[in-house]
Amino acid sequence: MFFALRSKAVVFLMSGLLAGGLVGCNNSSAPTPANGSAGGNNGGGGGGNTGSPSGSFTAAGATVTAASPTAMQSGAALNIGLVTSTTGVTLGLSSVTGPGTFTVAGGNFTGVYAAGTSAFLSTTGSVQITTFNTATRKVSGTFSFDGTNLGTGATISITNGSFSNLSF
């Protein structure tokens, strides 16, 4: 049963990559404090989070910089997409209500790395949400994980992952 649930998670997260990347929810009607101050409910957290959205990670020794990093929130679930035309990472987090650490072992983080037609599902790893601002609807953080290709058994380490100022 565990394998079936993990496989469904891969299909869900990979659908965003295969469709050209996750689509961000830039809710321009969300209230934004005029002074860029922190705040909001659910922990608010962090500062004003200013600057352009960015995201990158290292896979197999190569640094990948996302073309258009995205974030999408549905209830307490948060999905982050860092993709290019040929490779990318999607991060699926559950129970996000503010800054914190989310782990594969804790059951509240699933990561997928895809390159070409190969996909690797996280087996260990974590995401550290450093800013989750519900007033400005911005999220920032860092991540790393080890992934396994469920078809071949090949493994990969995703390191130095970061995302900043993503609208959700």
C-alpha cells in the first residue's frame, strides 16, 4: 500500500513537470501591506520578502536555475515547481501553516526530480520553509533530498536547493 501511495504522489507531482511546469497561483487580489511588513495569519513568518522570484538546485554536480519558479497552495498543501525545459524539481508539502521543517520521514514532504524521461522520487530529505507570509502570499526556503528511480533503481542526490519570493 505504501508503494501505491508513493506512486500516486509521483504521478501527481510529475503531471506538473510533464505539462510544462507547475502553474503558480499569483493571486493579485490578495491583500499586500503597503509597507511590505510581515504579518498574516497561520504564523505569518519572515519579513516582507521583496525581490524577484528565484529557485535553483544541484543535481549530479550541475547547478540548475529554474526559468520560472512557481508555488501553488491548496488548503494546507503547498507545491513548489523549479523547472527548465529539460529538467526540474517539484516539492509537495502537506500541513503548511507557517515556517518550519518538512521531511520525507515525517510524511509531510515528497520531492520529485525529473530529467528527460527519467523521474526520481525522494527517499530521504527535507524542506526548510524560512518565510511563509500569508499577508504578501510569498514563500522562501531551502531543500535537499535523495531520490530513487522506481523503474531502474538508480539514485540521485539533489543538494543546495533554494527558492525565494515565490507567490502562492
